[in-house]
Amino acid sequence: MTPSLQRPRAVGINHVALEVGDVEHALDFYGRLFEVRNVSRTRGGAFLDLGDQFIAMFEGGIEERHFGFVVDDKEAARRVLAAEAVELLPGGRTDFRDPFGNMIQVVQYDQIQFLKQEAVLRGMGLGSLTKGEAALAELRAKGLA
């Protein structure tokens, strides 16, 4: 990698997407193990709300297993991925595979509902990160901002 290229800072994990054989069966299973308060459905899948994070479940072939890797600057991530000759997956997002075949979806902190406490951000050296209005609206709708 070019030494002068600014790499994005890793902030956290926003979500995990699981491939399941049957969404209803998966919801029943997780609901028997844990108190699940909010589930939303979309595109043949289900999202288990974990406050500012979520678990997405899709039946095989609808969505691929992956996790949402939160960074401070998604465009910097795109530049570094290009410089390292890491191919983005089709679809226009910043999704890629690591050398082991794992799919990673890069998401930017200010654009999503994922929220770190200010003290944690300061401790990570990211005290200047803020949220965009759409992300704040999502958080407000859940009573988290």
C-alpha cells in the first residue's frame, strides 16, 4: 500500500447477516432462546433489532452471509481497497471478500444507526465523529438519540 494513502479507522460492527434455511424457523429458534422485542421484515428476510445493531436473516440465495464493518470514512476505504487491488463486489456498495472468502460490507459511521458512546469514541481517538440526519432520525425513532 502507498504509505501516503489515508486508511479509514475501524469503528465497530453494525450488523451480521446470516443465511438460514427458513426465516420463520430461525425467528422461532432465537425467540425461544432470547427475548426478541422488535423484528422487521423485508425482501424475504427478517431483521432482529438489537438497538443500534441488528442481525439480518435471509433464506439461502437471497442475501449472502456477511457483516457490516463500520468505518469513519467509506471513501477512504474504497481508495485503500483499490490500491490493494481488492475487488469490490457487484452492486455499487463497498462490499468485498477477504482472502478467506468472507464477505464484508463497509458502512460509514455517520450514515447508519450504529452508535458509540462519546467516551468510547474519544478513547478510540474518534471524538470528532458525528451522525448524519438520516442516522439520527433512525436512532430517534427507536428512542436512542
